[in-house]
Amino acid sequence: MTERLNRQVLLTSRPAGIPQAEHFDIVAQPVVAPRDGEILVRNIFLSVDPAMRGWVSPVANYSTPVPIGGVMRAYAAGQIEHSADARFGAGDFVTGQFGWQEFATVKADAVIRKVEDTTLPLSTALGVLGMTGLTAYFGLLDAGQPQSGETVIVSTAAGAVGSCVGQIAKLIGCRTVGIAGGPVKRQLCLDEYGYDAAVDYKTPDFAATLDTAIPDGADVYFDNTSGAISDAVLPKMRARARIVICGTASISSWDPWPSGPRVERYLLVKRARMQGILVSDYTARYPEAIRELSAWVRSGALRYREDILDGIEQAPGAIAGLYRGENIGKRLIRLT
Amino acid sequence: MTERLNRQVLLTSRPAGIPQAEHFDIVAQPVVAPRDGEILVRNIFLSVDPAMRGWVSPVANYSTPVPIGGVMRAYAAGQIEHSADARFGAGDFVTGQFGWQEFATVKADAVIRKVEDTTLPLSTALGVLGMTGLTAYFGLLDAGQPQSGETVIVSTAAGAVGSCVGQIAKLIGCRTVGIAGGPVKRQLCLDEYGYDAAVDYKTPDFAATLDTAIPDGADVYFDNTSGAISDAVLPKMRARARIVICGTASISSWDPWPSGPRVERYLLVKRARMQGILVSDYTARYPEAIRELSAWVRSGALRYREDILDGIEQAPGAIAGLYRGENIGKRLIRLT
């Protein structure tokens, strides 16, 4: 086993804004055998997430930035090859922050979830049944608190998180409005994800179509973008609106810190609430959410798309592509 | 009675920013006798509140703006002279939105509170036991949800609302930090309102003294100012912080809409919440709050200052003075 090589994607320089292929390098190191309490995971899918931009940024974030020369932090799904921890055995499928590499030798505590249901594709454990779906689920339901009959508007509405948000909101009886970039994604909102209305923010008449889509405003805004889209949506929020801040995809850099219209008066006059969310705050409730999300996926009530790139050599450029909006659905790297 | 004259402060033009004396005029009209379901109140105290700036603004607000030529909307406390409603009798002390005038003939439903406890000064029914104290009470406790041991930071900390917030936070076991303008107000924070630390935002070393006052950040920010003060405080909020938006005193005009550093990333990274509050959303819970606030005032645990101007002719310029920060404590107009 120690003869085998583990290809890893290392962060080689710190991007000022969105990480590009040139900020990474691929190296090969011997696979490390697990010691007591550790497991050796062969990664099958690597996740590509908008949040990874923050993980390499020197600007304040949830955690310390990935060090220069370190393996890129990433969620992954794989199979245990060797376990030195009683809770896991060889052959188990697991997800965790195993990094952008082919093999991960990690403490068993690094496992987020043992994937025991093998009737759904393993890739879903990183998407609709992984951090993506969980982010949508807790962000919408816990921070957004939508009520049946309310209007929920979603930015990056056809994206991995956004499409889940729109569908869950619809399932609980809300009117749903999606904001997406370009006619293809807009149509996907309507045809695939069941939004009651969808608006293309890239058209010159964005403001007017937004007015038409939410003539009486919106009660919940699930925001993945910040920037000009939010600036157009915020003035239209209704009294006691809930604005869920899940991501800031439209801001290419926070250094220097960008300015925008002050939000205080919108929040004050509407007694609205704006709240940032992080899925890992809900760890204790993952099993409940996974059960519910799985049931919806199985019944066809919750649809998802995947954008699968083949081979670890696709990883370095994959985040930048995400920010260019080139993917449809949850972006993953498949290792073979 | 119909022979008597009622002096009224009318809004005569719409201010672009903060209302000045020149935007008002004082006229005298005959006192109007109450019809069925109405009461005639002789106002004793008129309230001067920062929120009045919003009430005359054409920019989106809670309610329709005061019409040009209309009596200036205002809270007042007075005594009923004549009641044509079974719930009230002559001699009752009441508060309500009776307007900036000597006599108000209004529907009995306009009464916010019958002041039955006459052992505390009637003026307190507009201040520490009125909208001011209630705003502090519900804003801090309901939206801010401070826990014992947490740090609460307050802007306009020596002001009518701010001083209540600081003291209530202290009463429930928080560390309190006040931000006020000038050495006199800063000292008042420390000596009168029991803040653990106070910072003068008008000094050139504001940022450094703020760092010293909240070296580990703050859990709750009760914000009455927006603007540069908030821009300095927001980056220092701790994980799961609550930011209560109560006022925007430092913004002189919302037309054109001012810009500032985008807040989304602060909220996201800290999973913080920013929420606007309006006291009248809590009407059903006023009695509970008044009981608790009254007990604190009686015991000396909750101190307040008043800034009383004599005569209705002081009213037109009184809002502008508030925004210049010339008052210490709750500003009232006393009618004789």
C-alpha cells in the first residue's frame, strides 16, 4: 500500500479574489498508512463549492485559511480502504473534509457521514444529500422560516443550493421566484425546479421583470450573491421579511471591501432580519434533514443536476468556472 | 370650550433630510368638541423623537408621511378633559399619538396607555416608561437576546433609548460598552448609566479606543446610528452576534441613498443576525414591560435623564437639535 502514490492538489499561492488554476499545483506523494484512530479513504468524488474561495482567502472567515503548500481543503466522498478505528470498517462509504486528493489518511472524527443507503448515487452525498442540500434545508427552514403562502425569492436559483431552496420552499407551500443568469438557467428554474416565476438578471430589463415577478414584494430572500442582485431585491422585501445570507458569489474580492447601498434603513422600516448561515452549525440535526431530503429525492419531489468533471487534473480550474457560472448543478470531480 | 384655541404645529414643507424649524408653522384653531367614541385630551408633554425625521420623509417608512399642512405626528401625554367613550373619563391621564398640539380630539382607540400609576412623573410615560423605554426593552431583549456574561455595545449610549438599553443589559448580567459623542456624554455613560466602558466616537483615536473597549468583540450591537460608527463596530462582532437596528441617526438623508461597506460578508462569516425593530410590533406585551420597567425605575436600578423644553414654540426646532446631539436624555416639550 505504501508504494502507491496519492495525487494531491496543493494551494501554491494566495489568490486576491477567486482562485484560478494557477494558484494550485498537482503533486504525488506516497499514500500514508492510517495509525490508531485513523482511516484511509480512497476518494471517489471531490466537491467543488463556492465556499472554497473563502477557505483560501486571507480575509476573516470561519476557519484559518488553507496554508500555502497545503492540500486544498474540500469535501469528498469515498470508500474506506483501511480502518484503524472501531467505528468504521473497510468498504464503508463516507463523506468528510478529505481534501482535494486521491487518498486521505485522516482521524476517523473527520467523517461527516457514513453513507449507509447505497440505493442513491454516492455523488448525491456531496450534493442534494450533502452540504449543498443541508445548506438549503437549514438556511431556508431555520433562518428563513418560510410560511405556507409566503413568497420566497432565491438568487443563483438554478444552482446547486438555490435549486434545492426553491423546491423545498415550493414543497411547503410557498410561491417561489428564482433569479438566475441567462436564458438556459432561467428556463431550468421553470421547467425543472418548479419556480412560479424566474428572472434573468443578465437582461437589461432585470429591474422591470423583477417588479413583475414580485409585484407585492417577497417574504424570504435566500441570497447567494450579494451585489447588484441583492441591491435590486432588498428594497422589495415585505414587512418582517427574512433575508438569508448564504453566499456572496457576485463579489469577486473583499479586499478592498466593496461598498453598496446601506441596508439598515430597509431592515428598520420593514422590521426585516438579515442573517448569515453556516451549515456546520446544524451538525446535530443532519440525520433528520438527510432523512427528509432522501425521501424527497426518492419520490422525485426534489430534483437535482450534477456537473461532473473527470479526473483530479480538472480540480485546479474548477472553482473559477463555478464563479463564471459555467456549470449547471452541483459541480463534482470524479476520480477513477 | 369651543371658544378656546388650540395651538398646533403644522408641517409646511417636506424636508430633504432632518426637519428644521423652518419646515413647520404654528397656528391656532378652535378646540374641537369630541363626538361619539372620541376624547378630548389636553396635552401636557409632547415628545420629540428621532423617528419623527422618518415620519415626514417621502422615503419608504412604516406609515404614510405626515401630509403638508397637517399637524405634526407626535407622541404626547396629557389629561382627558372630556370623554365620549365609555372606557375613559375626564381626569384620566393618557398617552397616544396626539400630535404636536395643545389639544387633541381623537378617537379613543388612539390612546396607547392609560397612566394609572401617578406616583412617577407623567413625563416618564413618554420616556423611560413610554416608547423610549419600550423600544429599549423589546429591541434589546427580543431582537438582541443578550445572555448573561455576553458583551453588549450600544450606539447613542447616553441617549434616551441607548441609556435604557445599557442599563437593562447590565441588569441581566452583560458587560456593557457605550459609544457616545463627546466627553460629557461619555462620562455620563460611566457615571450615571453604569457602562463597563465608554468610547467617544468624536475623538480621532475612536478605532483604537473601540478596540480596547471590546478586545474580544461584542455579542450584541444595539445600533441607533448606522454610518461610520456601525462601520467600525460591525467587523468586531462575534460569532452568532445579534445586531439590532433601532435607528439611523448618523445618516442625514436617505435621498440619495447612502452607500457603506457591504454587510453580507460580516453576517455570513459570523453567522450574525441584523434585525430592524419597531416598538409598536410589541403592543400586546406593553403591560408586562411597563410593569418591569416601572419596578426598575422605582428601585433606582434604571436611571433616566430628561431634557425638557418649555412651550409649544420650542417644538419646530427640537428635532434638529436632537440630531445635533444637544440634548442629554429624553427630549420633551412641556405645555403649561
